[in-house]
Amino acid sequence: MPARQPVGVWLRESSTGLAVLAVAIGAGAGLGAVVFRWLITTFTHLFSGHADYSAAGGDPHPWFPSLGPWFLLIVPVLAGLIYGPLVHKFAPEARGHGVPEVMYAVAERGGRIPAQVTVVKALASALTIGAGGSVGREGPIVQIGSALGSTFGRWFRLPEGRLRVLVACGAAGGIAATFNAPMAGPFFAMELILRNFAVESFGAVVLSSVTASVVGRAVFGDVAFLTLPPFTLRNPIEYLLFVVLGVVVGACGVLFTKVLYWIEDACDWLWRGPEWLRPAVGGIVLGGLLLLLPEMYGVGYPVLQNAVEGKYVFGFLLLLLVGKIVATSLTIGIGGSGGVFAPSLFVGAMGGTAFGIAVHAWLPSMTASPGVYGLIGMGAAFAGAARAPITAVIILFELTGQYTIILPLMTAIVVATLTSKALLGEDTIYTLKLRRRGVTIDKKPETRRLAGTTVTEVLEPLPQPLSADTELRPAARALALSGHGILPVVGKDGQYCGCVTARAVAESLTDERDETVGSLAELPPLVTEESNLTDALDALTQASGTGLPVLDKETGNLTGWITHQAILATLHPAMAAR
């Protein structure tokens, strides 16, 4: 550390200071993951009497054997009476699946997350899962770790850019520690939270993830999160089946997304009471579902493991798939707190294994065991729901330790991602929650302003076009005088032929080629009067100059000119006077 430099300034401005904060946040997120998992285990024992009731098959609570399985109607209500008021009073953002709230904080609030979210989210999610809520723990631990990172950053008064990085450090650390996935943590944070892979950010996030993993492994041990037998492929022709699997399970991920928000909307429409009471009243419905299908209790990893090990028949796998989609959607719809990552893995495992059973019955000598398709389906479903293919590949490899499935896994995940985009557009299971609030996190506020303005509003006069038969020397002179480095070219009939750039003309003059501008004309990205300024700015970025012609969409005739400066002046009006 440089002499006489205050510690606060060093932490705020130096790369070493950022690394120190990343390590501290990783350690805190790792401890948070340990405490959070302990809370889940404790509440699950308290409410169900078992370590994981999803594998208990409807057994009675050992403390109240006379109730039989009917205690399942009571425990979600009791938990809702505790976490409903807690969330409503102290941290409303702790409701739901967590990751969208962190994405919103990074994109719109400079990474600022209230400190109390750490405690409230941990308690609310542990109560939800322990009492049977069919949700995962990745959303809560991401929000817990992110709130910790945000608190650290605000404590040392870091600028927003670094505060966002610390939020991502907390998210990565939480994922790494709770799933023993040190590689998946950074990619989850970069691909979903920060949505970029800047070198400095990546280094800090990796440090946090490694530190959290060390803490997690010291407590949980160094073992793969899911213990599964080795799986192998039998025939290269199976890759065609994995393409089909990607389409099918990717569509299941989309279905999960749609049903989640349909049921959430239905719960919003039906509920007319105070929000703090909603989880308790809705818990009666959730308890009824658990009574019918106890495998939906909690996260459900034992059920998932049984499925890929081949312990369930085809029809029951489909029932579990539909049951998990409904149970998770209902848990979140009534105001529960928990993630959707684990449920998406569950949906993929059920759908993939059912698909594997079908193809194995059809081609028994050419296909691997159904469990292979279940493992690959897990990654494909997450990719279809969250559209994070890099994270899906890495996290499935780390969760299962199965390297032999990497190639088919990558194949199915890419196909599932493309299927999801085709069916759901730009939305994902995370971003759709924000878009429904009117927030588009992929665009900065100034970019949204550009998207609401058309080219017509900033249209400039068209520079004198060059005729296609203009020779190079006069063309070079015209280009130099224009100041744009690019000019439109028209044919003898006055029809637009494209544009010629100063660079193309200079290269031809250097080579002493006997040409006219018509032979050098190229078609830049199309900009019409109806284009919005975001699209126009993208087109200008790709063009070799500071302006582009604007065309009439119907006739293709030249109508005007658009420049960088005209667009920037809409964001900063003072520039218009320059």
C-alpha cells in the first residue's frame, strides 16, 4: 500500500483493495451459506421431523404420529404466519425468488441493497423451504451474499461501478459455497448479475468464489453436490437425440416460466387481504398439494437423484414434472421466498429421464441409460428458463462431477437456449419479473430514451450524393469536404446504390486502380424513418463513418441523413448548440 494513503482511499481506488474486499465478502458469503443451510435443516426437522421430507413418502411427523400425513396441511400455514409479517415489515424485496431483485439493484440502483435483506431473506427462505415450500436455495443465497457485498461497499463508500462488482462477488460466493461449485459461482454472477465479463470484475468475483468455496468445503466437505453413478454414451447417433432433448426440455423451461407468472397473477387477482397474511392463507392450498404429492416438499434433491438413477416409471416422472412446476409457482405466488434454479433442475431431470425412457425403449441397443438424459435435461431446463448457457454447462458439471456428458450437455443446452429464445423472445424467468414492472435491465436509462424516439425527429439534410460513375479523385475531394468519411451513391436513375467510404476510395487510389465509386459502393446497415434511435446508433457504430443515409421504408428512396452528433444531442441537449 502506498505510503500515507488512507485505507479507505486504497480500498476504493486500487485493484489490490478490491481484491481484499472480494476475499472478505467471499468469506462472509461462505459463512452465510453455512448458516443458511443450517437454518433450512433445522426448520425442516422442526416442521416435518425428517432431514428431507420429500423422500419420506407421506410418513407422519414423528412428534405427532396421530395426525398421520395431515400435518402437511398445517406446517405451511404456521411458517407463513411467521415469515409473512417478517418480510412485509422489514424487507419486502425478500419476497419471491431473489435473483431478479439483485439484477435490478445492479442495473438500476447502483448495487445498493438494504443490509436487513441478508437476515430477513435467510429466515424467510429457510422457513418457506423447511415448511414444505417447493423452491430452491440458490435465489436466497444469491440475495443474501449480494446484500452482504452491497453493505461492505457502502460501508467503505465505494463508487457505483465497484459496488456492483462487490454485489456480484457476494452472489458468486453464495453459489460457490452452497453448491460446492467454485467455477459456477463466478459465471453465474457474471452472466446473470453483471451481464458482462470485464477482466477486473472477473478477477474479483473469482477470488470471492474461491474464498467462499474454501469456507464451504471446510464445513460440508469436498464432494460433488449430487452423488450419482457414472454414465456413458453408447453411440454417436445419440447426439441427434440430444438435439431433440434440447428442444423438448427447453420448451419445458419456457412452460415453467409462463406457468410461474400465470399462477402469480392468479394469486394477485384472488387475494384481497393484507399482504402479511397471504403466505399463511395460501399455505392451506400448498399443504393440500403436498398431501397429494409429498415429493414436492422442499427443494427435493433426493427425488431428483432417484429419478436419474431410474427408480421411477415414465408416467410418475411426468406427474412429478407437472407437480414441481405447479408447486413452485404456487409457493412463490402466495408470497413464499425461494429460488427457481433448483426447481428448473428438477423439471429438467424429470423431463429428461422420461425422454430417456422413451428413446431407450425405442432404441435399446443404441442409447444410454435414461439417467444420462435426465442429467443433460437438468442443464437444458435451466438454460431454457434462465438463458444462461455458460453457467448451465459449468454448474451441471460441478454439481454432478460427470465429465463424460459434457459434449451432449453442451449440445442440448445450446438447442434449449435457442428454443427458449424462439418461444419467449428476449424474456427469461428472471428478467420477465422485471419487465412486468416496466424495467428492462439490458438497456441503460439513456438507451431507453433513445428507443422511444424515431429517426424522423432528428433527421438532417442529405449530403450531395455521388453518382455511380464519379471517378475516384473527385469522389475523394467530396468525401473530404463532407466531413463524414462516407457518402451515399446513386445510379443514373437516381436510385440509391449504397455508400462509399473515404477508406475504400483512398485504398483504390493508392493501388492506382481505374475505378468509379459505383464499383466501391457497399450497403451499410439499413436505417429508415421509422427506425428508433437505439437501432440507428447500432447501425452507425457498425458503419465506417459518422453518418448514414435514411431511406423511405416503402420506396427505398433517400430522405435524409442521420449522425452520431444528432443522436447524442437528444441525450445531452447542450451538445446541440455546439
